[in-house]
Amino acid sequence: MPQILSRAIAAFVLAGTLSTAGFILPAHAQTMAQLTAEVQKADSAGVSSFRLENGLDVVVIPDHRAPVVTHMLWYHVGSADEEPGKSGIAHFFEHLMFKATKTYPAGEFSRKVAEIGGRENAFTSYDYTAFFQQVSPQALEMVMTYEADRMENLILNEDVVKTERDVVLEERRSRTDTNPAALLSEEVNATLYQNHPYRFPVIGWLHEMQQLNLKDALAFYEKFYTPNNATLVVSGDVDAAEVRTLAEKTYGKVPRRSEPGQRMRPQEPEQNTKRTVSLADPRVSQPSFQKIWLVPSYNNAKPGEAEALDLLSEILGGSTRSRVYQALVVQDGLAASAGVYYQGGALDDGTFAVYGAPRGSASLQQVEAGMDAQIARIIKDGITADELEKARNRFLKSVIFARDSQAGMARIYGSTLSTGQTIKDIQEWPDRIQAVKVQDIQDVAKRYLVDSRSVTSYLMPENGKPDEKIPSTGETAPMQPQTEGVIQ
């Protein structure tokens, strides 16, 4: 299911950005049934949902271990829903939501949250835009009131739009245009996706961002920022009855607007060509490569495929015990870093990627060849039952840890429900992971990890080549899926 095991979400939760409670894994060994039960317990303990008359879906996830509440409002619109020629408007509008309303001056919402020691943020992805606050339970009604108000009463004019457009243009210049890895990532996406709007950067293309105007912003607000196109997730020290009362009192007053319509996006044709992109830049000190395949997501995969891809990523390169890490980093000493990740949290197709950077006198080409050899082994010979069980055990343990955060749970439910899945999908996911068999792993590797579905990218120092031996300077992180955020 989307985002449940995304490495990006694991990092989000484990970094402590939103975590409110720690979790220590038991020292003794656990059976697979025990691990599965723990994950299911985290998912299903008291979770409830309801829909307001205006169409707003509400999910409540009780967690009474700390007097904290996470309030997250998810709009079912992202950069992949933008009109042609309007790239960047989803992220741009995320910024505009922090401006004045008919009721409150610009910045008051943020000041109120800060005054009570709360946290807030917002982010935009290909498939959704989310706003969240972390506050005491006593402040929940306040944040609901402010959030519902800007859903209906936002004030936009030429000056506001021009000023904030300059802000996002500078954000692009500082975060993307001056970052070789970010520039290469844009080229990879534009090459991997030949027809689907995932090929456009979330922040937008500069020349299109420069043309965004008041008319565009008002049309976007009217179409997408309506209660019948949103999901509210409240996690923490609350109960469902209390949340329902507050939601009806605040969000329930926001009128329902016209339906945004089905999210019909151009889909990918059958791909049949291996593609390669490279970038050499004097700002790059450590060469690295990434190979990325177009694969199904949890939302559009055949039964069991997404779960098998998740476990394949764990077996290949999900930890220091994985095949890739042991072979390339520990045994052969070719790589300073090497890993694998599966991004299955999209509304449409997802991606499966491997990456690496050379160590010492090794070349990028040697690291890539070593990575290809590990993939070929699985395609040809498969994996062992013992290997699958150990990987599944590691995988479920990492999920138990990640889900022990109320904010992490709110993000899991919100992102999943915003990308076509259901609460039932979330709660049944551990059983589907447990059902994956040895043959399933080999089958998805054979079916999807083929050159004709891939793009290989090389990030190198100026005048560098993939087969050139360049002294390593340290580890290089993989390019990650795009999400644009704003802290106000």
C-alpha cells in the first residue's frame, strides 16, 4: 500500500522530526506471527473513520501515551494533477495557503501555533498536498478552526501572488538549480516517464513558474481546495467522539464545492529502450550512479507484486545484511555506499532503484557491474527460504519501530488514503507481506528489472567518465523522490 514502507517515510519518522514517543524493540527473538501481530495492533488499535456531510473524510487514530495531537489535512491534489504548462502550481499554492484570509491576517495561524509550543509544516508531492500541526489536545479546536477557515476564506490578490511567486522561484534556484544531484534527478524523471506527469518536477520548471498568475491560483483553489477533495487525519491523545464534534463544528461549516473530477492522467506506453543520462559538474566530488526501473505501485500492482517488490528491495539492499551491501561494501570493498529502495507509494506507477558510489581506486563502472551481478543472480537463481524469512523479519521490525510514532501513523494513513487505497488495505498489509513466497521474489525481479524499463544515471566530477577511477571522498546518498515543503 502506498507509503507504508517508503524509505522516505521511515527517514521522516526515525529522524525524530515529528516523533513523540520512543520505542525499543524486544531483545528476544520473535516469531513471524508475533511481528505481524504487533504491526497489525499498531494499525488497528481504535482506528475509526467517518465522513462529514460536505464530503470531508476524517480518520481518528487514538494514542494516549503522551498529551500530544497530530492534525494533518491532506488535499488529493499534487503536481501530477496540474494542467499542462502550469508546472509548480501545486507547490506554489501550498505557499499561498499561509496568507491572509477574510477572518485572520497573514501569519496569525503560524504565530498561534508557535505561541503554544506547537509545530507546523506543509509539503507537496506528485499526488497530494498536506498541512499539519502538532499541538496539545486542548489546542486541537484552535488548529481545526484556522485550517477550516483557510479552506474557505483565503484572500489572494496580485501583490500576494507576485511576492510568493518570487519566493518559490528563489527556492528553485537555491535548492535545485545550484544542486547537481537535484538537476540530474529532474533529468532522470523526465527520461523514465515518457508520457505520465510524474516526469515534471514537483517544484515546477522555471519558465512555467515565472508565468503563474492570480487567475491560475484562484482556479486551482476553487477546484481542489474543497472538503470533498480532502482527508483529515487526527492522531494522538483524542477519542473519535471528541474529534467528530470538533470536526462538525469547524470543518462542517465549510461548503462543499463542485467535484474536482476523476484523477485521469496520461499513462505510460510500453517501454522498450534502455536509457542513460549523465551529468559532470565541478561541484561534484564523489561520483555515483543510480539505476531506476518503472514498476507497479501498491495502487496498481497485481495482487502480491508490490509486497514482493518491497521484500526484494530489502533482500537486495535494504540493510547492512543485504546482498548488495555485503558483496560490494564488505567483501569486495568496491563501494563506499550501495543500496536499493522501492517507492510504491504513488497513485500511478512507482519506481525501483539501486545506487552506489565507488571506494578508493574502484571505478563507477565496477560498482555498477557488481550491482548488475547481484540482480542477475536473483533473476537466474532466486533466493532461499531462509533469506526471505530473515529479510521479512528485519522488514517488519523496522515497520514496528516506524509506526510507533503518532505522527508517522498519521502520515501513513493520510498518504495511503490520498493515493487510492483504504484503511482495510493498511490493516491487512502485514498479512500480505507474510504471504509473499520465495518464487514471488524471483518472479517480480524477472518481470520488472529489465533494461528496457530502466534509466541509468551518472553523477560525476567535471570531465569524469563512468569507467574512470576517481578517489572516493565519502558516502553519497541516493536521489530521492521529490517532495517540496515549506516551513512558515
